[in-house]
Amino acid sequence: MKDRIGDVDPDHDVGEVTRRANRRCSNKRLHDLGYEFLYPNYQVGYDLMLTEMGLI
């Protein structure tokens, strides 16, 4: 996705090790509790956000 908006400065200072952790999160517990997400996946929500901001 970076190629779509170019280089941007981070909002906050995060250490290099933290950024490279590449951890996954599961939303199974939220779904089990009945939570419904606005978008089926992050790509759809991210595209909409970038479009609304006029970046794509």
C-alpha cells in the first residue's frame, strides 16, 4: 500500500524492532461476542479512508 500514497512521516516515534515485529491479531473473540466490523477486511477500509482523504 505504501506505493499508493508515497513516503509519509510516522505520527509517533516507534522503535525499529517494534515496527518489524510483524505480529498477527485474531478477531475471532470479537466475532464470537457478536461484534460486527464495518468492512470485510483492512484493504477495503484502507482504500475508502485514502479515497476520503483525497490521497488516491
